[in-house]
Amino acid sequence: MATRATAAKVAPALKPTAVPTAKQIMQTPVIAATPQASLRDLASRLVTNEFSGMPVADLDGRVIGVITEADILRALLEGKRLENLTARQVMTGPALTVDAKTPLEEVMNCLVEHKIVRVPVTAEGKLVGIIARRDLIRALIEPEFMVFRDTH
């Protein structure tokens, strides 16, 4: 008796003949803070999820800035109370972003040139993912590995 295979979606492999793009390696879903988010809540989210930073986006998904651990430390060193600050007050903005169709080489150049750890990925101006330096390194040194995701 034959068994039915569960439908799975295969993440696109980085093919040597195709120009790999941001969409192929971006991490999804991506968590973003609203501009009104408390810096204390945001710091808690970073620690809990083991992120070093996250995008700040309007409710329509437009990225307006980025908050990093360094931004939080800077506020603490200035003697500010995290619960009295919002993401908008501390974020770095406007944020650098890359389009989902951006070739990986351009993404790498962006991270290196601007000395940043991560870059939000957008499609039609809306946040759809995020790429960190480790995502690029993983994709380039492990091209023979694929990620399978259940679509149900």
C-alpha cells in the first residue's frame, strides 16, 4: 500500500547558473517593532529571541528605521530609562533596505560598505524578510543544503 507524501515547499537552492537574490536567503517571518514600541519591551524581545537588532516599521509595513543592541546600550549609558523611550526616539533611520530581487553580491556589498549586521528586505516597499551576515555566509558555504517547509 502506497503512502501519500506530505506536500512540502523546497526553498530555492542557490544554483550556480542563476544569480542568487535576497529573496532566496532572507529569513521569514520577520519581527518588527512599531515606532511607538517601548524600548524596554523591544529590548526584552531582542533578548528573548536572541536577535541583535530589528527593523522598525509603520503599520503598513514600510521600514522606517532599525534598532540594535548598540542603540539600547547607548541609551542606558546616557542614563535614560528604557520604559520612558520609544523605538522612534532611539532607532537609526531612515533604514537601509534591499529589495527582494537584489543580487546577493549587492546585499554583501551593502552590509560591508555600511558596516551593518543585518538589512531588512522589502518587496514593493513593504517589509518581507531580513538578511543577516550569517545568512549570507551560510548560503554561500552550504550551497548543497536545502530547507524543506511544510505548506500545511
